[in-house]
Amino acid sequence: MTIPDEAPSRLDVDLTIRLTEAPGGPQYTFRLEASGGTPGAGCTLPDPAAALKAVQRFGEDIFFPRPGPPKMCTQQYGGPQVAVVTGWFMARKVHSQFSRTDGCEIARWRAMAPLLGGVAGSTGAV
């Protein structure tokens, strides 16, 4: 998907989430849009208010991480799910991938679970 070079002027948050449960499996697409801290009518997530709250709380650090020392991550596997989030957050372009391949990635997934369709820890379809 191509993300426009300019942020939509009326929305603070305009994100598209593409979730794949397993390689070659079906893909689910969700949308989160918000302005002034309120989810918009175009939201298709199961709980847009919770998704917006997660984005407001963790979005800056997760979408735009600051360089720092290397992290040590537990070597555990949380499942084959992959989510790609694209769009805009506070006039900044977002293109972020989520997976559950190690402890650090699982923590990112859980922090943003409402944005990812609320399937953190789940292996079932949304």
C-alpha cells in the first residue's frame, strides 16, 4: 500500500491495519481514524476507543522509536501472526510491522493489541 505524502488535514489518527493470522492465511483489514481524541465513523476495529487509547499511550514510542542501546529479548515464539500498520499519527507517516517472534515483539503486540484487532495472545480469527 502506498501512503500519501501529506497527512490528512482533518484527522489526528488515520491508520490502516492489515493482520495475517498465518502465512498464506486470510488477511483482515481494520481502520482507525480519530480527530480531537474521538474515534471517527470510519473505524472498523472491534473497540475503536480502546485502540485509540493504546495509540495515544504507546504510539509515539512504538511507531517512532528512539535509537538506544540494544535490547535483550527473550527467545520465545508467540505465534505466526503479522500485522502491518500504515497511515498517519499526529501528522507523521506511519509504517510499522508487528509480529510475535520474540519477547520484545510480543510486548509491542500486547501494548497495541486493541489496534491490531484485539487478538494479542489469540490464535483464532478476528
